Amino acid sequence: MDAELSQRLGLLLDRVEAWLPPQPPRLDWSRDIAALWQRHPLGGHLLPVTPRDDVRLEDLIGIERQKRALLTNTRAFLQGLPANHALLWGARGSGKSSLVRALLNSLAPESLRLIQVDRHDLVGLPTLVHHLRDTSQRFIVYCDDLSFEGSDDGYKALKSVLDGTLTGPPENVLLYATSNRRHLLPESIDDNAQTHLVGDELHHGDAVEERISLSDRFGLWLAFHSFDQETYLQACRHWVAYLARDEHWSDEAREEALRYATLRGVRSGRAAWQFACQWVGSQAGV
């Protein structure tokens, strides 16, 4: 009877294990420099990933001030000095995400490690931060293209981890986020209608105060804007040289780069990269 019961339990365990998520690859922070945090009903796990490209800080044109500020902040963090959580906000394709990737590529030899968290997995952010608290490495927890609706649970989790809990994030963790919205939440005309004057002071309504309260938890704000024409052309020429050789740049390439930006309705680092891919690819077949 005991043997039969043991056999049934074994079959039951086999069926349960078939429904469990597969074990993630083993993570070794002495070797791996980046990972994705994936939440699941039993908690979450870190999945090691290889950075998508080898872009470096010197490859990013037109954002010198932002590069200096984020590099200084991150190096202070790596040295155990005071540093701020950072919000990179502004125009689409202006280099926000590229700057974070370039920062990792440049500072990984100085022991920087990066963990990307999707917006839908932010609910598990307190669990992730708790796991990182007792590790020896120093981590940037990175949220890309971040925006919320007011009732989003991820919004509440991020707000709590940044500056709302009794303990706060551990000293070996910083949060960096990129967004097209400065305050991460949608804005409406009705929000401004609640603003009123008290004497000579301007008082915002509750909706505006709630929206600002999240972005205020990031101590470093870096704004990114669309390129002017000259900066855009410099970026185009740089990426053409990066993908091929500088002799691929010519008056014809310049005119095509301007035409490309006009048709797309945007001058940005992303547009410059996309033009370079198109131009170098088309010239290779000539």
C-alpha cells in the first residue's frame, strides 16, 4: 500500500512540475552584467541577458550635458557616495534609452550591473529590491518608456520603493527610468482647473500634487529635446562612419539625411541611426 501511495504521489508531483515555469538560466554577477526581472505568481526571477549592442557614451551625439550628469551620478553611486535616482524624460528617439545602455557598456568593467523591469512587472519591485539588499554588487534597476494611469498598481509600488517605505531602497540599488512624460502620468485640463490662488501663492489641486509626487522622488531630472538640424547631421555622419567608413558621407548623403528627417517629421538620434542604416545599406549594393 505504501509503495502504491508513493507512486501516486510521484505522478502527482510530476504533473505539478509540468505546470511550473521552467527554471531560468543560472545567474552569475561576476560574469553577467545585465538581467531582466520577470514576475510570476510564485514571486519572480532574474533572467540573464546580453546587452543588445556595444554603443558607447562617445557614440551619442547632442546630449553632452545629460551624459556628464548621469555619468557623474552613476560613478558616485559605484564609489559608495551619495547619488540620486534618475528620471530621463523628453522627446521620443532623443537618446534616453541609448544613454542607459551606453552607460552599462562603459561602466560594466567598474562593476556596474543593470536589471530591467517592465512596467507590468513593477508590482514585484519590492520583492526584487529585497533580494538585492544583501548582495555585494551595485545595481541600476531600469524602467524603460515608463508611464502610468493613476490606478496602476505598478505606480504605487514604484512610488513606495523610491521614497515611501520605512526602510527605502538599499544603498546598493538606484532606480533609473525613461519616459516621454515628465511626471509619468497623463495630464488633463481638469487637473489645472483645480489650481487656485491663496494670497500671492499658487496652490495646485490634489490631482496635480499626486502626479508630481512620483516624479519628485527622482532626485536627478534630465530633459531630452529634439535635435536642431546641425546636431542631427552630426549624428547622421557619426553613425554612417560607425556602420561603414567616413568616406560614405558626401553632399548627396547630407541631402538624403535632410530629406529623411523631413519625411519622418522628426530630427533625433534615432532618426539619424535609421537614416545611416538605410544609406549604408543602399550604398553597399551600388
